[in-house]
Amino acid sequence: MNDPQMFNPKKPNNQLPLLPTDFNYDNVAILKQVNLSNIALAKVNALAGRLPDSILLVSPLLVRESVASSQIENINTTVFEVFEAEVMSEKKKGPAKEVLNYRDAIFAGLDLVKKRGILTTNDFVKIQSIVEPNKHGIRKLGVKIMNDLTKEILYTPPEGETHIRDFLANVEEFINKDDDGIDPLVKSAVFHYQFESIHPFLDGNGRVGRILIILYLIMAKRLDLPVLFLSGYIMKHKKSYYECLHKANSKGDLLDVIMFMLRAIEEQAEATVITIQKIEVLMNKFKSVLAKKTVFYSHELIQLLFSKPFMTIDYLQGNMGFSARQTASKYLTEMVKLGLFQSKKIGKSKFFYSKEFLKLLS
Ligand SMILES: Nc1ncnc2c1ncn2[C@@H]1O[C@H](COP(=O)(O)OP(=O)(O)OP(=O)(O)O)[C@@H](O)[C@H]1O
Ligand SMILES: [Mg+2]
């Protein structure tokens, strides 16, 4: 345990206790909440698995998560702008670019986990380099965590690259073994706290730490797809989030941080269930309108329309394999006439989008 008497926020915390920290993980409040969180998580996982070509459809949902996660770091942009940037390569810079980096980092992480079934320090480093290409790598310098407003020093993470790497090796060991009797959801909270306390990078520790929770739950087989979006919750409850991390540091008490994360998982999983159900309803509406009123309804087309909230003629042509650009143009124009899509002209490019779909994603 961190000795509360010894805690000095201004001194590098090279005494950070190793995992698994000495703590009663079978606390009744934790056991009750972990049960509820697991039920909610299983529900969203099952529902997401039912979506046709799930991984394609998860991508737009991840943009919302990426926007929320980046907002915690004051990278301000809207879901709308990110989708726009995604289709307009010349707009891929600034805040929207950073948001897309976050999403790319999740996908890269997924690849790593799926290929090898473990997460290592090299993976943490790789993920951070995608999130923060300009400040990548394990830090050689010391950093401080301060109160944004008062600039009061709240916590000083460990210093020295070797120390940092040793702490990370301990995190690695903790997350890659599954015989310690601690529920993976509880473990996700514990290692998230530990990772943030190690604070291995100059920047991007929060974003990488949030990505690691999702990847870990996938590795632990609690999720098949990255459909747990915690950032909105963390942003909404940022004060409590910082307080529970601080309490764990200063008092060595992990209860609040575990409860915080378990509640976040339950609430966010339930919210995503509702979003996915609404997307399914909207897809069904598209299906029935296209099947009744056009000659070009196909399953493949519906999937594609819901994989990118902003369509262009070229995107549709390329992905549907139409030989004539005109075919794609005709389909999109017809869908606008049917009220399924709206269109918008930016510079020389024309975009097509469903207002209802965008609303579900923002
Ligand atoms: N007292 C604390 N102890 C340990 N970690 C903390 C503490 N207070 C905040 N943190 C962590 O530090 C993160 C911020 O660090 P950093 O700026 O490197 O990450 P970021 O991804 O750039 O920012 P953000 O998380 O705000 O988006 C927070 O998200 C939080 O997880
Ligand atoms: Mg930062």
C-alpha cells in the first residue's frame, strides 16, 4: 500500500505499489456492482455481434467515442467535422485529425490483440505513437499532474525510464494472467489506475489508458468488438474521476476508482445498447423504403450506407464496384428524393448524409 503518511504529491512516486495491490477485491459493494456491469456488458456485446458486418458499423460509433475522448484533452471538434474530414483528405488536419488518430489507434490495438492475444509494453508504446505522433515514446523527463485551474501539484509520477519500464512490465504481467481470481472488469479499473499513475508518456496517457481498457476487455473475452465507450462518462464525471485517482494515490485506497469504472461500464454499455437498437430501426427503415421504392435495394448497399455517415459518389462507386460513376450518382440522388439522405456541397465536393444517422452518432 501507498503509505498515506509518506505521500508527497511533489515527489516522484517511485514507491508505487506493484500489482496486484494488497486490497480486498471481494468487497461486497464491488461484487454487487461487478455483477450489474457484467450483465450490461454482455448485453451490448451480444447486440453488437448481431449487427451485420459488425466491424464496419462499429467504425462510426467509434468516431463519437474518439471525439469524446479527445474532448477530455481539450481537442475540440464535432462528430460532424470528423466525418467530413474523413472523406475530404485535405481537411485531415487539426482537431479532426487528432480524433481520427484516436480511432486508428483503437483499430491498430485491436489488430495487435487479435493476432497475439496479449498486450505488452511495446503495444502501449505503439498505441501512444498513433495517438500522439509528435510526442511519442516512453518519457525521459519528469512530469507533474496539476489542477488545471489552481496549478496545484496533485501528483508526481515515477521518474527514470528504467523505473517506468519496470512498472509497465508489472502491469503487463497483471493483465496477461487470468488466474488471480480477480474479475476482468475490476482488473480493468485497477490497471487503468496503475497505468495513469505510472504516466509513462509525456502526453496522451489518459487517451492510451482509455484505449487499453477496451483492448484488455476484448483480450479477456468480455467483449468481441470495441463497443464500450467510456470517454463520454469520464468527461461528464471528470471531477470524480480525478478525485478517485487522487484518493488511490494519496491513501492507497482503490475502492472509489474501481467503483467509478464499474459504474461507467454499466452506464455506458446500457447507453450503447439503446444506440444500437436505434441504428437497427433506422437500417430497417432504409431497407423497407429502398425495397419498395427503388430497384437497387441490396444488403450490401445498406451495410455500406451505415459504415460511413458521409457518403460521396466516389466512395459509393468504389466500394460497390460500379463501373460507371453515374450509377452511384443516380442512387444517391434518388435517396435524397426519397428523404433518406440530405446533401451538402463543400467546395467542389458533394456529400450525402442521413440526418437521423448523424443524430444517433452525436
Ligand atoms: N492523481 C492522478 N493520478 C494518476 N493519474 C491521474 C491523476 N489525475 C489525472 N490522472 C490521469 O492523467 C490523465 C491525463 O494525462 P495526459 O495529459 O498525459 O493524457 P491525455 O490523453 O493527453 O489527456 P486526457 O486524459 O485529459 O485526454 C487523465 O486522463 C487521468 O487518467
Ligand atoms: Mg495531455
